[in-house]
Amino acid sequence: MNEVSSVCGVEEEKEGEEDCDDEEEEEFKKELIEKFNKLLDELEDRDGNEQRKKIDEMNVMIEEMNEKEFYSTFTKKNFDKINKMIEEKKLTLNRAILLMKHIGYWIKLKGLWRYSFENSSLRKRFEKIMIVEEEKKKEEKDEKLFVDVCECYVLINYSTSSELLSICVPYLLKIALKKDESKETQKEVEMALLALNGFRYRIMPEEVYLKEFKDIIQNHQEHHNLTHLAYQSAWGFLICRFLEDEKLNNVIVNELHIIIEATKELEELARNVNWKKEKEEKRRGKEVKEVFIILRWFDIIMDIFHKCKLWNEEFAGLIGSITKLLRSSRDNYGEIYRKCIYSFNDAAENEAVKVDDLLKGEAIDAIMEENFRSTLDDEITSEILKFFQMISSRLKEKGKDKMEEAKRKSTKREIFDNLEEEGYEDIIASFYETIDFRYKEYYEELSLNISDYFVNI
């Protein structure tokens, strides 16, 4: 879909994208887009160091772009323009890659999709380079340039053919396996893993990746040689495959210790974020890198809670870290706050996570705190009710033996006393009576039996 907004004057490529908030923000957006396009036009009239300086300046601007600015700037027209400059020898492929890799890096980091690249002449150029160069294996070739083209293509492109997948993966893995701890090597490895993470939903035999990725993760656990983004990307590549296979479930939980690692990463990243300042930075589209990586970790965490079938004693610690993050972000960063709520629901639904883990990790206390907030919207209210409905349902199930049954009763009593003390019954009754769940689509799973939301002793 390519619509032009009469309000924003911007080519929109995402359905449901919000309109501009106010005139001041719109002027800022136009100024940035116009400046970037001017620099892009000027590239063909410059050479040598001057052209490199222009690209460096454009790369800084890319980091400052908010979502609307990004979608408005990187259109098919601009990708075609870059290709034409390469074709007319006004821009070398190496210099084009400096720009394209940076575009791709921020596309992946911010979780954006760049559909316009798929229909561009630049995409066809990259595909031709990759296929032709691969066919010349026996001849000497510039492997670094070839890998750079692979990375650009994978980072920016929405989909990759099976043929190009088989070409790219071995070269990207070769880079990702580098163990040198220099900053230059760390950046190379980060880019390779970020690109490989783009294949996480593609079917791939274990022999292609499993040994290599176990080596990458275990080496980092011992030597801490990866950046936060590289480490998250390595896990992102593995997680979708591991959790579908019971054998690999054991590898990911007990051998590679995903739950301990996710907990450590969340806590380290969160320590580097000033959440009150971040609220303003988000409005301007200039969030710190750590925030984007935290959001990427939530994709992994929600997969763990949703699919992992093996209980681990570290669940309570991970839930505790999410609880801290929820309290820090609730008034400052709505997207992370919502991810915390959703992850608690996934955890409550997964029988491998014990209700006691949620209690120890203070998830139940945190959700109770949300009940008292006057700014709750309908969606969060729905998520809160789903959470307590699930907790209540699970606590009604009898234990398999005397010890398990005694623990269930003890946990149930502790939760009930807490809910009663906090006036939970009145709150739920209020929600139930004032919101018409029957006619709202995302409330379909909620029970209309009010007793389902109470932990009965």
C-alpha cells in the first residue's frame, strides 16, 4: 500500500500508521527528510573524501530518524537513485554499502520493514552480484565486499529466496564465528549475527547452524566477546527453532541457560536507561540503543514463556527482572510496559512456569498495582483480567501428590490473602460491571463468569 497523507505530505507504507501529532513535529520531520534527500542528490557531484563525509553525515541522520521519517525517506525512488549512481560510476559500490549497511542496521534494530526495497533496481543489482560472484567460486574474489553485499541485502530486504539463503548463510556464519575481541571485529560479528537473525523463521537443517551457534553463545558466556545486540541476535536466530523440538528444548534451557542469560541481559540493559529521559527521547524518535535491544529480548522471552516445556528454577528470577522493568517503564515507555504485561500472561498460561514463580517474582503484586491506576486502557484491563483468570484456573487444579497439593494450597492461601487485603474483589467487580466485554473483539477470550477471576479457598 502506497498512500500519500494530505496532512503529513509523506509516503506511507504501513497500514494503520498514525497521523502527525502537531505542526511543530511535522516541520521537524520535513526538515530532516529534505536535508537527507539533498545530501543524497549531492553525492553524485562529489568524489573522494568529500563523498565519504556526506555519507557519514547521512548515517548520523539515519540514527536520529523516527519511524515516520524513516519510511518517508527510504522509498523505492531513493533506492533506485542509489542504483543509478552506481551504474553511472558516480558512486562506488563500496561507498554505497557504507550507507546501505547503516540503513539495514537501523531497520533491524528498530523493528521496521522496508517493502520499497523489494521493488527497486538496487535489489536486483545486489542479487546479481551475489549469484554471479558465487558462481565464480574457483576464481579469486573480494570476499569482504561479497559479505558486505550479503549483509546489506539481508538486512534491508523483506524476504530472501532459498537460493540466496544457501549462498548467504555460510559466509555470514564464517564472520559470526570470529573470536577476536577488538572493536572492529565485534562490529563485524554484530552485523553478521544481526543479518542471520533475519533468517530466524526460515526452515534450515540443524547441521547448518546448531554446532556453530552453540559455539558462539558458549564462547560469549565464557569470554564476553559479543556486544549486547550481537548476543541477542544469536539467541533470536536459535529460539524459534529450539522451542519446537523437545530435544532442543533441553539444549536451550539446561545447556545454554537461556533463562539465566535473558535475566542478566535485561538487567544490564535496563541499568543503562534513564527512563524519565527516555520518555521525551521516544517522542522525538531518538531512543537509546539499549531500549531497542530490550524490546528485541522480549520477543525471545515471550517465546520462552509461550512454548518452553521444561521448568527451571530460574523462572522466578526472570519474572522478577520483568517486574522491575514494568515498574520503571510504566509511566515512561508504553511499549515496554505492555510487553511486560503480555509476558506475564504468557508465563501464567505455560504450565512449565509455576504459579509460585509468578508469586516469587512479584508478577502478581505488580499486576495488582496496575489495578489501582486511573489511566488503564481497555486493552490492559483485559490483559489483567486474563492474567487473574488464568491464575485462578491453575490454582483450582489438584496437585499430583501430597507435597504438590500442600504447596498448591499454601500458594493459593498466600495469593488469596494478598488479593483480599488489596480490595481485589471490588476492583474486578467494577471492571466487570462497567466494561462491555461482549462487543469488543480482543475480549473474546475473557470469561463472563465473574467467579472465574477469584481464587476461591
